[in-house]
Amino acid sequence: MTYKFILFEKIDKVGLITLHRPEVLNALGESLIDELGTALKDCENDSDIHCMVLMGSEKAFAAGADIKEMQAKIYSEAYLEDFITKGWEKVSACRKPIIAAVSGYALGGGCEIAMMCDLIIAAESAKFGQPEVTIGILPGAGGTQRLTRAIGKSKAMDLCLTGRLMEAQEAERAGLVARIVPDNKLKEEAFAVAHKIASYSLPVVMMIKESVNRAFEVPLSEGLRFERRLFQASFSLDDQKEGMAAFLEKRTPKFKGK
Ligand code: DAK
């Protein structure tokens, strides 16, 4: 598959997707989002790939949805075609883990895509924000919801209502970002994390993702029940026998993904 707006590379068990529209700071146009969805689907279908890394350029992870594409849109069109919904949902529907490696601007839809990923590793230069209010709209792909869950009401209100940007340090303190790394180490560090995740049992890794995400959907008692059922199910895997045997025999486990 050849892409126009993204670059795709498979490195060992990791799928690397790079947003690539440098002339507009990786503005997330419909075609780019389609390509992103296709690449993620291919990664899901490729049993050799265990984890994905999503990154942009040094200056911008993504500066948001494409304002030029949206500007003339009228309400009835947006509503009837369920404007820019389907493509975007493919990111949050992905079952394998995705690491967002963010350098530079992650604004509007860019911040929202990063939040749809499973963890965010930020370069020191990263800047997050939901500046939709400054262009006469509100966040539309989870900015008021995922951001609020990640950093709390007061800070989410601050960002969404004023449109101000948040630097990497503040984003880490607030709980949006898992780690901050020097700019020139971003890809290396994101890959180290991705390779570590990819070295474990794929079904177990996917169960962990599903179980953590469940915490955002259901009350604690249901979340705990869900986790317990998956925990018990993990005893049906050869990988559980192998992982525990390897620990007791003081050797590295050889996971087979079943
Ligand atoms: N769209 C289109 N073009 C963009 C863009 C964007 N979001 N951001 C930047 N560009 C273009 C600029 O127009 C400029 O193009 P030329 O003038 O060179 O042709 C080029 O990229 C370089 O940008 P600047 O000259 O502005 O660069 P600066 O370094 O001066 O400023 C900046 C960088 C990131 C601060 C600035 O570009 C900026 O403020 N950009 C817009 C940020 C923004 O407002 N983002 C939110 C967009 S709304 C939904 C899904 C998603 C969404 C909604 C619903 N559903 C699933 C329902 C998302 C909505 C949004 O993201």
C-alpha cells in the first residue's frame, strides 16, 4: 500500500506510522485520516505486529483537523454525513497498543488523536492544546471528554475555554503525558517502550489495554469483575505457563502469543 499523507514502516514487531503533511503542520485532512485508519487496520491484521508508534514531525505532531477543509462546511452537510467521525473512530477502536510520540504542536484534533492512543511520550518541545474556541468551534473528537478525564475539570476548562497551550512539563505534571524525553531521543525512546511491550504475550498485552480502557466506561465494581475474568482467562494461555516457568527457572520467557 502506498500512502500520500503518512509514512509506514514495520520495524521488528512494531508498526511505525508517521504523519506526513509538513506544509500544513500535519493538519488532519479526511484523506490523511483515511490513510491512518487503513494503516492501523493493516497493523491489526498483521500478526507479526504487536504494537504501533504514531508520530509527526519535529515541529508538529499535528496542528488539528484541516481548517481549510472544514471552513465552508454547513450544518446540514456535517450532520447528514456525520462529518469526520468514521475515520477518527478507527484510532480509538484499535485493539493493539498505540504509543503517541509527540514533538511540537499537538493541537485540537492532534491532541485528541494523541489522547486516543494508549500512552503519550512527549519531547521537551511538545505543546498540547484545544484551541478550537479561537476559531469559533468546540473540540469534537474527545477534547472535552478524554482531556477532562486525563487532567481534571479545572485544567481542561482552562485549556478548552481559553485555547492556551500547555508545555510538556505541565502536561506530564497534569497526567496527560507518561514520560518526557529530550527532542533528539523521542523516536528512540518511543521505540524502546514499543519493543518492550512487543516482547510480551500479545493476547495479554491486548487484555491489559482492554481492561484499563474499561475503567473509563463502567463503575468500579464492573471494572474489577471484568479485570478478574480476563485475569482468570489468562490461565488458559500457554504464555502464562511459559512466563511463570521462565521466572522459576531464572530464564527469559519465550512468549508465543497463545
Ligand atoms: N488546518 C489547516 N492548515 C493548517 C492548520 C490546520 N489545523 N494548522 C496550520 N496550518 C497551515 C497554516 O495555514 C500554514 O499554511 P500556509 O499559510 O503556509 O499555506 C502552515 O500550516 C504553517 O502554519 P503557520 O504559518 O500558522 O505556523 P506557525 O508556526 O506560525 O503557527 C500553529 C503554528 C500551530 C500555532 C498555527 O498554525 C495554528 O494555530 N494552527 C491552527 C491550530 C488549530 O486551531 N487547531 C484546531 C483545529 S480544529 C472531529 C474530529 C476532529 C476535530 C473535530 C471533530 N470529529 C471526529 C467529529 C478537530 C478539530 C480541530 O482540530
